[in-house]
Amino acid sequence: MSGSLLPLTDLTAADARRALDTRQISAVELARAYLERIDRFDGQLGVYLHVMHDAALALAAAADRKL
């Protein structure tokens, strides 16, 4: 979100939806923010068995085209 100090991964679901609906952010930007967070912390946490970066970004791009 331009001009916002809040990281995208700190947005509530409602705020993220509003930002998407008003095109303050794109679904690709939001997906990238979450993928970067997963990459940063999963080595310590070991929560994910497999992260499908390409699929997540492709689905986000498709969502952006529909918005």
C-alpha cells in the first residue's frame, strides 16, 4: 500500500480485501509479501512441506485480471 507503514502481511483480511478492491495493492504484491515471509521464517519453524511459489503467483495474477 503506497504511503502505508504497515507491512502487507500485517493487514487484516478485511483490510487486505479493501486494499485489493480499491487497487491500492495487487494480489501479486500480497502473494509475494506472504511468500517472502514464508521463505524468511519457515527455515526456523518448519511449518510448510512444500511452497508452490509459481502456482501462488500465477493464481494471484489471475485474480488481478479479474479485479
